[in-house]
Amino acid sequence: MSFNTFGHAFRFTTWGESHGPALGAVVDGCPPGLVISEADIQPFLDARRPGQSRFTTQRQEPDQVRILSGVFEGRTTGTPISLMIENVDQRSKDYGDVAKAYRPGHADYAYDAKYGFRDYRGGGRSSARETAARVAAGAVARLVIPEVTVLGWVSAIGGDAIDPLNFDPTEITRNPFFCPDAKAAARWEALVDNARKAGSSLGAVVECTATSVPAGWGAPLYAKLDAELAHAMMGINAVKGVEIGDGFAAAANTGEGNADPMRPGNGETPVFTANHAGGIAGGISTGQPVHVRVAFKPTSSILTPVPTITREGDATELFTKGRHDPCVGIRGVPVVEAMMALVLADQKLLHRAQCG
């Protein structure tokens, strides 16, 4: 059985393939009365849109979203919100060789092993093109959590990381890498260019912080907020690792060093002097910024020939023609932000349902 729906109280289902006529999402559980239009969704899709610089795929998709249902007179009705994005720049002929052999590192073989049949045009459902639907759904989710600010950025490409002392949030929108460090962004131009010209690709680390998340969202054990976030992020194409707060670095710390000390604050809200836990303790938000780090692998579709096998099991070599991201993690930033918003919107509604 395949699952195409995510969430509990606030749910979304994505549909469509990379080279089909369109793709989209159906958002269910959205509260009624929220002001919404295509103009509220489009900026987030524009941030993810391909072809905006030489550092991303040159597929030219306008990614114009249409709201087909669930909205009347500019407000949500409480019924399913259907969102559609047309595909207008497919080049299916680029994938003729992929129909005969499997791309190493891609989902080709795994899909064939599961279904006995696959859409080889751009990978079908396994294509990162599907993430446009998530970004559209995430824009709706942001309307449910107006008290929360979600900000994502790229913190490393190809192992070259930003300097935290140079972190400037205003820089994120000033360069094509969503990079908060101007010096790192300058280095990355040559780094990604060299990989692209060599027919190769690079991995990246995307970080995302949600501020002003109230204390109390999430639940112990089987609905932990950090578990829901990990589930959401690992479901993004090309993601191979997720860390909450200090993540793996916590394993090298001591108990006292990893603690997040509290001091008296105004009223009942404490002041935390550290945030090693990433804003989540026992699966429940603490009121601190919720922080996640996401590792994207290098794009599997590359121009360098790689040994593989045909569908009949014969040895061969394959390189992927067409237009592909030399570093898919760059355009992963709006997707990570969307999944953060979707999880938090879901957890807000679940919290309200149980605790009022």
C-alpha cells in the first residue's frame, strides 16, 4: 500500500507526476474563515521554482497555482482545498535511456521492484517535482499558525559550511543559495559551478527554525513533535538525515552540558539559557525556537556515466540526460519550511482539540 497523505487534524494529499499534465495537493481539516487567495500561496512557489539561476535545473515552469475548491469569497470554507499546478515544460524524450536501465542512487529499481511497473519520465512520483505541491499546501498551513515565524536557509553545500558568526537573515534572499553568510555564498558559486560543469552534483544541509511556537504543542511517546518533524523531513525527496536541536552532537556532550537551564521569567514563562533540545522536550514544545537540520544527498541524475543494469539484468553504464539540479538542497529550503509549517499547523489543531 502506498501513502500519499500526511497529517492528522490538518491533512494534505499530493497527486501528480513530474511529466504528467499537472500536479497538486488537497488540503483537508483547514479551519474555516481564513483569508486566502492564490496570491498568498504564489510567493512560496516562486521561491522553489526551477530555472531562476544557473545553479538549479533549467526546466522552465511558472508554477502558477490555482485554487479549485474550499474557498468562497476569499475565505476558507472548512471543506477540502484543492490546489493545482500545471506542468508546461516537460521533455520526456530526455528519459529514453532511463526506460531501459536504472539510474543508480535514484528510485528507479526500487519502484520497479515494488510495482513491477514505473513511470520513467523524470521518475514519476519519485521526482522532486512533487515537492511543489507540498510548498503550496505549506502556504495554507502558515495561515493556521500566524503566531509562528518559519525561516529556512542552506548552511552547507558539498561540505563547505557557513560561519555562524556571519549569520545575517537578510542575506538569505539576496543570493541564489538561500545562504545567510555572504562570504559562503560567494564560495558556493564556484563550488556548484564546478560540479555542474563536471556533470556531477553536490549535497547540502538545510536548517529551519520556527520561532514563537507556544509551549505545549506535541504529545508524549507516539506523537512527539520531534518525531512528527523527523517523519515530515525524511519524506522529502533526497533527504537522508534529520537532526532536532543539537542532534548527533548531543551524543558527544555531558548531561550538564546538554541541559537547557531555566531561570524565572515574567509570569509562568521561564527563561531558557540554552536550546540544545531544539525547542522540544519529551515530545512537546517548550516555547523556545524549534530547530531542525536536514541533510540532502547529491542529485542522483548526473551526466557522469555510472555502472548499472538494464531491466533484464544486463550490465551497462548510464548517464542522465536532461535538466537537473546540480545541488537539489538549494531548492529544498522552501520545501523544508513548508513541512515545518504543515507539522506545526497539525499540532496546533491537535493541541486545541485536546486541551482547548
